[in-house]
Amino acid sequence: MDHLQDVSLDPVERIEGMAQELIRRLELLSGSKFQEEISYGQYKILAVIHNHSPVSVGNLGRLVGSAQSTTSEMVARLTKSGLVIKVRGPYDGRVVMVELTEQGRQLMRQRRKKIRESYQNLLTRLTETERESFVLSVQNLESLLAKVTD
């Protein structure tokens, strides 16, 4: 029996083990296997910038769940790589905002295409019933996580 399925284990231990395995598998599906250009952490930063651009470094850190110093270091590396640029905030020049460059947007388009292909490959290996169950399970997990983290 899989130790993660063992109901005699403490629920916290089961969640901890399942969470680690879930994160590992989701990272594989979401692009960490496409690390030829950037790390998975850098990809997460770029994805947030892509969805919230322009975004301040402070908000960026909150959105990815990293300390501002860690976020600033990653932004510096991405800036050096030519994937993002830093600009001053329109209302407060002390605020540093981050935007994708054209090179960053192109990388995100390529990466998202690969991720969609990865998801498509996953779904084609499932039956219709399994696909529906998978999508519903992901929706339920996201909803429950939002409930306890918001």
C-alpha cells in the first residue's frame, strides 16, 4: 500500500507527502522540464509579470510567495538576461515596476505553447471519464486551497 494512502497515518503527514508529490508532478507538467532558457522560479516570476504587468517588485514577491529580496535578485537576473525591464512607477517614482520585454513576451509564448502541449498530452492519455474527473478534481483542489489561503 502506498504510504500516502495509508489512513492510519496522521492526516498532516499524509497531506505533507501528497503535497510534495503533487508539487513535483505539477512542476513537471507546468514547465520545469523546459528549463533550457530559465529556471522554474524565473518562469513563475515571468508568468506573474505577464498577467499583471506592470507590477511592482513588492507585489510581484507577494504574488509568487517570495521574499522581496529574493524577488529582487530574480528580477535582476531576468533584467540582465533581457527578459524584463524595470521602470519607475507612474505615481510614485520611488516604486520600481517590472514589465516583460519583447524577448520576455516571446519566451512566455513559447513556454505556454509547450505547457499546453504537455497538458494536451496528459489529457489524451486519459479516458473521457478520467478527463472529466481530473478537471473536476483540479477545480475542487484549487477552490479548497483558495478557501484556506485567502
